Amino acid sequence: MLSKDKLNRINELSKRAKTIGLTKQEEQEQQSLRKEYLQTFRNSFKNQLHNVTVVDENGNDVTPDALKESKISQNKRMH
């Protein structure tokens, strides 16, 4: 999870970019913060997916093979 301060800074830079513009340093900071935000979001989303099991109406596990393989791969990296 990205800190509240970093999220506030992302929003501040975005508003500033729309109004008066950003300096080169601020543009670099904005890109860096956005990259960090996206990486955090993607990791969080992957973790959520790894906690999903798809079950049909008969109670059979029909989780896609790609997701099952990804879960196994993640578990191997954690151990």
C-alpha cells in the first residue's frame, strides 16, 4: 500500500500539472510516484487473484489453469 503522503503528492502534482505546469524535477518525481503506485496496485491485484477459487454450481473447482499455476509459482517463491 502506498503511503497517504505519497498519494497526496501524486494528486498535488497532477493538479499542478493541469494548472501552472511542472518543472523537470517535478515531472520526474511524478513519473517515479506513478510507477511506484502502479507496481503496488499490480502486486495487490495479483495477491487478490491468488486468493480466488472459482467453483461451479456443482461445487467443482473450475479455477483456470493459468491462475492455479500462478498460485503454485508464487508459493514456491515465498518458501
